[in-house]
Amino acid sequence: MNPRRPLAAAALLLLPPALASAFPDADVPRRPVHTFSIVARDPATGEMGVAVQSHAFSVGSGVSWAEAGVGAVATQSFIDPAYGPLGLELMRAGKSAPDALRSLIAGDDGRDVRQVAMVDASGHVAAYTGAKCIPSAGDHVGTGYSVQANLMDNDNIWPAMAKAFESARGDLAERMLQSLEAAQAAGGDIRGMQSAAILVVKGVSSGKPWNDKIFDLRVEDNPQPLAELRRLVTFQRANNLANDGDRYLEKKDYAAGLKAYEAAEALLPDFAEMAFWHAVALANTGKVDDALPIFAKAYRLYPKFRELVPRLAKVGLLPDDPKVLARIVAAK
């Protein structure tokens, strides 16, 4: 057995010919990615996701796979990225996560060095840790989630991840982050830290994949990848709220829109961009007096925003009223 040989061609026979032909390089060897990860589904929202950290460059590019309305996959150890798209194809075709994983493992002559976990849109979960994954290695399957790890400092990592996920509060991204942080606190990858990633998709597909990713963030190379990933998640949350604000304002639901913008700014109190657009939203809903101190804050954080005000008025993104614009530009 070649431990780095990816999914055997036999596994492709499990797919309809049109789908199997989409994976012509399934026999291309891949490098090992030893790591810890979690796949999970939120029963309240249906959201599904993968979160991962490793001492490997750009871990998210190979480990993390998810599709709204279908499922999520983490493929690691002597990694075969084909488990991601093939697993999603099988789940999309109607197989449960356990059935999809069993099928792919059965067709893989490198199965002994694989570590894979899957969750489907119904919350079924499966995990597999090959007998030759480098110790410490193991997994734990719970209700709607699985945690898995290999090449760890000790065998307390995946139990710590499971405990943290089950006791955490917040949305799916927050709970998965806490699981990763618990793994690192318990010892983590014996080689140290380098990269991390999180991918969360909606529970139901909109038919527009670009709209279905709630979080899709990667830290490719960083001495503290989990801290950086958490920072990026905060930025994404704020941007998601601001996008919600835009949608509410388009529908003329001004109260909901301004509430969303206020929440976005609160998440990033020292980020001039968020303050500026919150102020713009207030001004455009007739709340100029409320907007002025927030404009002033944005200018203090980044003075060039003051120059942007008349440009926005020219394209209809601020009231084209000289007196109003003068007050906004002069805000201190």
C-alpha cells in the first residue's frame, strides 16, 4: 500500500459516470496534513460547517468542504482531498453521511492512513480514523458533530474538543471555535501551530452558492492561527450584519437596518470603515444629527473619509443637499 495514494479509482465507480468524470486526477498523490478539526450541524438553523487547525501551511485549502443543503466534510491525515467533493456528491445524490463515508473508504486502498469526518443536512454524522494514522490519533462522534485529530501531543485532544463544543453557547461558528481552542489548550498538534480555517454554510441552498457561505475564512500562515481566525470571524460577523443592514434599508425597514449597522459597528469599534457606513445609513434615513458624531469618529480613525462625503453625494449615496453635506464634512 502506498500511504499517500489518494482515493482508489474503484471509489469513483460509486458515482454516476457524469460525476466520476469530474475527478480525472483522483490518483494524484497529496501531501500529509496532520491536524485537528470539527464538522458539525446546528439543529436550530441547519447551518453546517468545518473548522480546523494544523501545523501545515494553508490547511483549509484541502481539509474543509461544505455545501448548503448537502453537508460538510473534513479530510485529513495523509490527506486525500477527493473525499471532499466526492463525499458531497454522494450526499447530494441522497446518501447519508455514514453511507457516503463507508462507500469512499471501501474504495480507498490508502484507508489506513486517512482520517475523515462527514455530517449531512439531516444531522447524520460519521468519522473514520485509519489504523496507521500517526498517534496520538482518534475521533469522537456526538449528536450532530464529530471531532477528530491526529499527530497530537496527547490523547486528550479530541475529548476536550467534544466537551467544549457541547458546553459552548452561541452560533455554530462560535461553538466550533471554542472546540478548536480547547484542543490547543489541551496540547494540540505536537509540531505546533501554523494555519487554521473555518467554513460555515446555510442549511438550505439558495441555488446561489456565493450567497450560501456564512463564513469562509483561512489563516494560511501565522504563529497564532486560532487567535487570528477568531479576529477574522469577528470581522466577518460585522460585515454580515452590515450586509443585512443594506438589505433592510433596500426594503425600507429602516429600524431593522439601522439596528444591524449599529451592531456591526459595535463589533468593530476601532474600524473606521464600519463607523463611516453606519453614519451614512443614519444620514440617508434622515437622522443627520445622530450621524454626525459617528462621522466624526470615522474621521478621527481615518481622516481621508472626510473627502469621500461629496463623492458619495454625487452618485446618490448621501443627500445632495449642500447644507447637510457641509455639516457632515465639518463633523468633529
